[in-house]
Amino acid sequence: MDYALLVLRINYREDTALEIQKILTAHGCKIMTRLGLHDHGSATCSPCGTIILQLSCSSEERKAVEADILKIGGVKARFVDFD
């Protein structure tokens, strides 16, 4: 098992939050840490946000998590590689 960081940039949080949550729950055993950050507007919550996931799984499983997330419109995903 390897560790990897997957960063999600989410637009239209109100429209995509439920679908993202379902995917993260489905892959929950692979997620060691989840940090959610949302942009804060002056008077209201921003429709955009960022989620940082620490994954503990094989390379194939990481690709499956990323593929499922990228099926959602308005979501970008990138792995952070420190090598």
C-alpha cells in the first residue's frame, strides 16, 4: 500500500456535494485523511471548495477513486507527487 494525496477543486458545491459524498463514502476504506476547505465569500458561502484526501491504497485503486470523482461535472482532481 502506498500513500498519495489527491486534491479536489470543486465548483458548484451545492449541486455536487451529495454526489461527491457518495463517492467518498464508497471509497471510504481507502481514505486515511480528508480535509475540506471552502472559499469564504464576504456575505455568503462560496460555491467553490477544495478537498484534500490522503489515500492509502494501490495505484490501481487510486486511479479508480480519481476516475469516479472526475465523472462529476465541475470537479477537478490532481495527485500531488513529492518525488
